Amino acid sequence: MLYLVRPTGTAAYPGGARPGVPRSKTAIPRLSLGHLHRPRLLTVLDRARERQVTLVSAPAGYGKTLLLAEWAAARPSHTAWVSLDEDDNDDHRFWASVLTAVGSCAVVDERGLFDRIHIPAAASADADFLAAVLDACDRLPESIRLVLDDVHELTAPGPLHGLGFLVRNRSPGVRLVLAGRIDPPLPVARLRLAGELCEVRAHDLVFSPAEAADMFAAAQVSVRPDQVRLLIAQTEGWPAGLRLAALSLRGSSDVEGLLSDLVGNSTAISDYLVEEILSRMAPEVRLLLRSVSICDQLSVELAAALSDRSDAGELLDALEQETALVLRSGAGPVRYRVHPLLRSHLHADLHRQRPDLVAELHRRAAAWFAEQLQPVRALNHARQAADRAGVARLLRRHGVALVSSGQHAAVRTNVSWLGEHVGADAWFVLVAALAARRVGASRRPPSTCVRPTRRGRPNPVRPWSPWPGWSDRGTPS
């Protein structure tokens, strides 16, 4: 598991006495006045069959808790809610919270039905205890929903075994609803195949343009439709990112400037990414993501070359399966991409913390793309590494082929970037002339043409020049 949660030990409670369970732990969270109602997702939850397990799984900030709180608020008397935390890795505390929540439901008319159940120290391994819980659930007069929020907090063997028991032995009286940042270690694929799973994932929870517009309106932030579309593209509809953007926009006098670099200009978004996402990742995962942040699309081999980790593919695959922060993209060979907001933050952090490493990573990327015979990308990374010798080598090797294949812009850009450093090198003069001639044949008027100035006096058309002193006839002037 890539998120770090420290399991606690198991405490002993004499005679099976229950630890106190705070009311806030079993209370359905209240919705704010500005809460955005999401009827399309409520319909998904309502349509789940009675015996199905409902799983709401997405990274931090996708609105899992708010969605379930809105859904539960429609039938609070039939909802048992547990807000799980690290303390619930104590098996006794976990079951105390679950039984207290279920026993507090208004429809549980038999007082003490769940209060009388004795909780042993290792409850999840006690067959008699588990049978008693199941029997009490079967005796419920009406069906209820048991919501276990933040189920990712459970990492200790005891509570996880207990959770597995509830999933395997679902009572017709209790509909199990699990919400967390990653999938719990349960047979999710098997449940899905058997039609016993109702899923709400990150791609379901993202804001649509209409929902984002409604959210900005509720927050009293004035944004144009094109700005909403830009924000959706920058955040990929991530609800927390859009809400934090609304806070930043409300206090900004330069909306266009803030939108040009949302992560760099919004402290609220950067702080959230650090506190809620990156701080919970294992150090090696953070280092990997920071190393690959210089590239948009990643293959397993490229990630390994950038991070210098042979297990880079395994880590990316685990992140893709456990979170929505790394996604597979495209068809054919596996390609990964990091969520754009997270990638932007990691890239900026890389420049702040390790500016010396930035050039080295671009050199690695250039070498990898060169080996894959992708010279345009290799040139781009070599240029970002300020590696003039590398750019020159790549142009010598691929320049003529690039011109022949119509990629004149790449040649012109890189020859211009090298500038006077190539001097009067005949080979670069030749490649630059070829690129200029190919472009000029279709776009540039003859050099004898003139163009009027504001005062009506003609000026010769100045042809493109890759560096000062170079003439359009392909020789130094």
C-alpha cells in the first residue's frame, strides 16, 4: 500500500467493556449552506440493489463524504454512520464504533439489541462474537445503511478481517457502504464480476462544466464560461481544486494572471496537495513522482530511466490502481500520466528544491527519447537541459531526416537556439538552409518582393535567419 498509515496496537478492555464512542464519530456530517447538490450521483447510490456493497473510492478532495452525507440526510433514521480514523485499527474500538452506530439508528426499535453484544479483545477472530453480530443484523425490523467513511484508515489485520467478514456475510438488514481514498483490501474484482458491487469512482465525482459553474455562482465568484472550461481543463474537474480555485479567485484582482498558473499562484491549492495527498505517500513514491514530473506522458521504461528505479512501473501501476492521481492513457503500450495539478506542483517543487536535478532529468529524458528514435522530443529535453552539445549531436544525426519528413519547425527552433555557437559550421548552415527553403517554397514570397511601410516607402521582405549574420542564400554574410 502506497499510503502510509501507522496501525495502532490492540488495547485490552476488562470484561469486554466498550470504550466510549464520541457522538461526532457516528453522526452524519452536516452540509454547508453552499453545498452543491449532485442528483446524478444520488441516483446512482439509490439504484444500488439491497445486497450490493457500495464502494465510493477516490483520492482526497473528490467529495466522497459530502456526497454520502447528502445521500444519508434523505433517510437519517435508516443510516448508521462511522467516521473511521487511525484509532479504529484497534479491533475493540472498531467494533465498538460499528455497534454503537448501528444501535443508534432510530429504526432499531429493540433497545439494547446491539448494546448487549459482548466485544472480546480480538473480536474479529472470535466466531461467537461475529455470529452474534450477524444474528442481531438479521433481526433488524427494517433495512438500514451502514456507512464506513475513510475506510482507508484501516490497516491493522484485526479490523480488516472484521470488515471482510461484513462483506462476505452481508445481512439482508444492512446495506454496506464503504468510502475511502483507496480501495480496501477486499475482493473488489470478484464482487464486480458477480454483480454485487455498486461503484462510484473519481471519474464519476469530477465536476461537469455545469456543476463547476453552479459552484462558482454559489461561491459568488464571477467567471466567464471560457474561464470555467479552462479551470476544468487545469483541474480535470477535481472538486477540491475547483473549490480552492474559487477561494483564490474571490480574493484576486488579477483573474487572468491567476488562471495562467493555477498551482503556482494559489497557495490554497499547493497547501492542500502537500497536506492531504503528498504527506500521506511513502517517500519513494514522492521522489518517483517528482522525478517524472518533467514529462506529460510516461512509459514504464521512461519512468525507470528518469527515477533510476527498476520498480518504477510497479509503483506507477499501484498508484493507478489505488488512486486517481496517476492514470493510464491511450491505447497500445501502457502510458501513464500524473494528474495535471499534482504534476504542476511537483514540477515547481522540483525547481525549488533541486534545481541541479532538473537539467539532469531532462538529459536523461533526451537520451531515452533519442534511443527510441523520437528526435523531436529528444531535442526538446536537451534544449531544456541547456545541453548545447546534445542538441548539436541530435541535429547532426537527425536534422536532414527531420527536414525531409516535414518537421522544419523543430530544426529551425533548435538551430536558432544554438545560434552563434555553431559558428560557420557548414553542416548546420546546410540543414538550416534546407529547412528555410522547404518552408519558404510554400510560405515565403520571393526575396525580391517588397512590402510597404507606414510612410508608404517600400522595404525588402526580410527572410528568416537562424542566427545573426546568416543570409537566406545559406552562407554567412
